[in-house]
Amino acid sequence: MDKPLYETQHEPATVTLKGHNYYNGVHRHIMEYWRKFRERVAARNQTTELDDDLETLEEYTQRWRSVRVIYFTMFLMALGFSIILTGIWPFLSELDPTAGKEFMGLIVAANPLGQMIFSPIFGRWGNKLGTIRLPLLISLALFSVASALYSSLELLNNVKYWMLVSRFLIGVSSANIALCRSYLSAATRLNERTHAVSMVSLAQVLGFIIGPGLQALVTPLGRKGQVWFWGAMHVNMYTASGWINVIMSLGNFVMFLPGFFEEHRIAAREIMVMQGGTSERETWKAIKPNYYSAWTLIVAFFVLVFNFVLLETLGTSLTMDMFAWTNNEALYNMGIFMTIAAIISLVTFVLIEPLCKIFAERYVLIWGGFSLMVVGRLLYIPWGPDPPKLAIAYNASSNLSLDDPLYLGCPVTQDWCPELPALTLTQFIIGFALTSVGYPIGVTLIQTIFSKVLGPRPQGVWMGIMTAAGCLSRVMGPVFVGSIYTRLGTYWTFGFTSIMMLVSMIWLLFSNRVLIPPVFEKPPIAMQVIHPKDKQNDGTPNEESDELLVESKTIRIVPSTQA
């Protein structure tokens, strides 16, 4: 039966209206959920102390904007080191086949050497100026020039020396890391410090991970690439990485210009308010840092970074010696290991802050950082049943490739190969995993506790010393591989590093009391004894005639008969 006319006429409109209402309802729920989500994020990011007269909400927002610029700067400095690292040897061997691997080792070491020398200088400079803007602008300009120099090597003579100069200058510019760490300590509250240092360490790790990836992305450009500006600018698979550094550093340069970057130093002001002081400078001058704990943490930082850099430097050659892998197998397998380790490290960085809310930072450092590194080093002492497969010396006249099984394994030129047992793959993987967890915890919490132990004073010089200690370990790592591993073998290499880590951990355990950051509390207000001189008619004290006698921490009403 047909529907009445009025139903058929209004049904489409009704359906459309229902659909419109349904859409509006869904849209309203989504927008309401989004509003609540933003409010939760804002509430989580906003500190609860914004009503303590230290800063306004606008100042808080600007301060954290400046901190995020520091994150990007630390990321860029790590990227500037890693993006070029994988291409140095093939680029150098093409431009100057006579350079050799020994000179390449000098080029690799030039970066941390420049950073090590100039980190305390940059830190002292920032302290003297009272601002980090000018030193950072100059260092970023130098970073751009040095990266452009690297990408223009094809236009120069004596290529290997200019490459050495460019890498050294990039290391000098990277000394601004000391300024970044110093500013981070000054621009964060005590309860924000662990999170901020974790994010800075995460930014550096991301820089080291993404750098080789960007280098791989530009390889399709090939050796010839593109020639721009009438032959003055070559862009190919080697030079593109340098130009990427130039573009990103120019963007970072703009971030530090007035109007974009505003310095906000809250650490000294926070301590001043806690102690009831009236001058930030007088407050931090009155607080003397514990130099023993500061140097303890610097030595611990050197030991930790040295062990990590040693494994990073030795990893490929160690696996080729122990497991008889070819070059391609070693690069592929180590690439997988490094990727998994990077993911583990990223997760670890996220977990550091929650862990430190449950346990004291120094205990997380010792038992979560150093203990795992110690076990990781001990696991690298070989316990295989047999010596590793021996590789005979390469003979070009045999018409065999380098990947032939005869040439794979531990070279007979290393005298220890036939005598010592082989490292097992299980040992290597477990030890690598423990290092991937222990190192992020250790390096983050050492810097966090270090900044808190020093107090609210300008930390440029101290952060420069700590940065220099890390750079020294990066310089010594390759030297240690050549002098100890190649000549004496795995027992000496990992036995020595295990003892080094264990002694450092024991030292931290015995010194754990001095690793407690000072607690800054407002001194108790001296209260006063009230002596009523007169009494009213009803026997109660006359408040208007009370007399202040002596200071006390509590209020006591002294009857006139006892006064």
C-alpha cells in the first residue's frame, strides 16, 4: 500500500535531518574529546608551581620553547658528526687514493679532538658573557662554513688536509654542546631536570641514528650528482650530506636570533626563593658545590662513554673475527643490531623519568646503568669451546675474492687468535642488549645528578670539562682497539674494560652519599615570645600592650607572673 502524500513528501527531509544530527553529534563528541585531550596535555606539561611567583604562564611557555631549541641544537651537532662519518673513507679514497686508513683515523679523531679542546673555552666564554646567544651564533656559523668546506673538497688541492681541517672545525663548533648543557641546567627547575636531560640525550641518540640514514637516502645521486652555480657547487652522494648540514645549521642559526630565542634562567631564582634570599647571584655564591662528587661523576662519565665507544668502534671487526662474517654480512647484521639497540635505547630514555620517581636517581644510575654495563662487559670475555676460525693472509695471485672462506675469520697476523676461545653469538647479543639499556641510563643520570650537585651557579666551565671527558674517550677508543685488541686479544680487552667498569661502580657505591643533590629549603622563620604586660579586667592578656622579648621557633605566651 502506498504511503500518504505528506509522508512521502517529508521523508527525504527527515532522513537528511537525522543524518545531519548524527553527523553533528559525532563531530561534537570528537571535538569535545580533542578539547579534553589538549587540556590534559597542557595540564601535564604545565608545572604546578606557576603560582609561586617564579614565572608567569607566558614565561613558562617561552622558557620551554627555548629548551626545545636546545634539543634541536644537540640533535644537529650529533647529526653533523654521524651523517658524514660513513662516507669519509670512500670519499677520501676517491679524491686521494694515497691517503690511507691511518690518515682517515686522524680525520675521524679530529672532530672529538676539536670538541675536547674548545668545550671548556666555550663554557668559560658563556659564563663571562652571561648569555649563550652570541657563542652559539658564532659556533653555528662556523659549523655551516666547515660543512660547506667539506662539500667543496673537489674544488681544492691537498684534499686530505682540507678534509682534516673541516672535520676539526666541525668539532670546534660542536663544543657549543657545553653551552647547551649549561643553559639546560639554568633554565629548568629541579623537578624538571631529569626529564630535560633525558630528552637532550634522546635528541643526541636520534642524531646519531638519523645521520647514517640521511647519508643512505642521498646515495641515489651517485658519484657525479649535480653541478650548480657554474661549477662552484657539487651535489653528489658524498657532498649532499655536508649541504644538508649547512641548511639545517642556518635554520638553527635563525632560531637563536633575538625575537625567536629568549633566555630564561629559573634555577638560581628557584633556589633563591626556597632559601628566602634577595639576590640570585648572592644565593648561588653562598652555595659551595661538592667538588669531590663533581669529579667523581666526570670520571664515571669518561669510563661509561669510553666503554660504549669502544664497543661501537670494535663491533664490526670483532664479529668478523669471531664469527667469520664477510664485509656484507658484518655490515648487514651490525645494522640490524644497531637498529634494535637504538629502539631499546629510545624506550629506555622514556622509562628513566618514571623510574626516578620510584627510586633515587643515584641508585638507578648505579644499579640500572653501571651494573648492566659491568655484566655486559663480563659477557664479552669469550667462553666458547674452541678458538675462532682462522683466516689466512690474503693472496692476490690466488684469484680468489676476499669473501672466500679461506680469508674469513680471525687473521693469523693476530697472534692470540689460535690460542684464545671464541666469543659466542649468544654472548655478543646479550652483552649488546645490556649495553643498550645501561648506557642511556648511565649517561642521562650522570649529567642530571652532575647539574644538581653543582647547584644554581653558571655551569659553563664544568659542563665543558664533562663534555671534554666524553670527547677524550672518543679519541682514545680507536687507539685502544689498535694497541690492546689487535696485539693482546679479547681477554685483555674485555678483562681490562670489565675491571674499569667494576672499579668505577664500586667507587660510585662508596661515594653514593655525596651524589645526593643538596636540598634547598627556606630557613624557619624566627618566631617571637609575646610577654603581656597588662591584663584586662577578666584576667586575659591585653593584646594591645604585648611586648616582644626574644626570638624562638615557636610562639609561647608567657604569663606575667612567670616573666
